[in-house]
Amino acid sequence: MLCNLLVRIDEAEKQLAKFGLLMKGENAYPVVSPYFYIVNRAQRDAMRVLAEFGLTPSSRSRIHAERGLAESEVVTGNERFFRGN
């Protein structure tokens, strides 16, 4: 999802660079390019995805990890499946 958004941003920014921020609309009046709205929406969505996974500085500070297991509490795969019952 994030990769798709980043590609969408890149492609729309290329089109903005090619055609400019304003385009001719109906009756030859200038209107804001639809690519501008595509870039803005994709950037907003990408920031939401990044924040959801704790990949922004502000969202990273809200992530709290639980205490890890002590070495004596770690169960290996063999111990888990081959316990003497």
C-alpha cells in the first residue's frame, strides 16, 4: 500500500512538472491541475500509513514495547514440541 502511494506521488509529480499547476478548464479559464489533488491526497494517505506503523518521529514516541523474556524463560522450538509428557 505504501509503495503504491509513493509511486502515485512520483507519477503525479512528473505530470505536474510537465503540465504545470494550472490548466485550461472549460471556457479557457485556468483551473488547478487534477494532479495537484492526486499528489496532496496520496501524500496525506502515505503519512497516515507511516504513522500507523510508527515510522514518523511523533508516532514512534507513542510505541511502547513490553518487557522481553529473560534468557531462562525463552522456549526453543525443540522444547516447545518435544517436551516429555
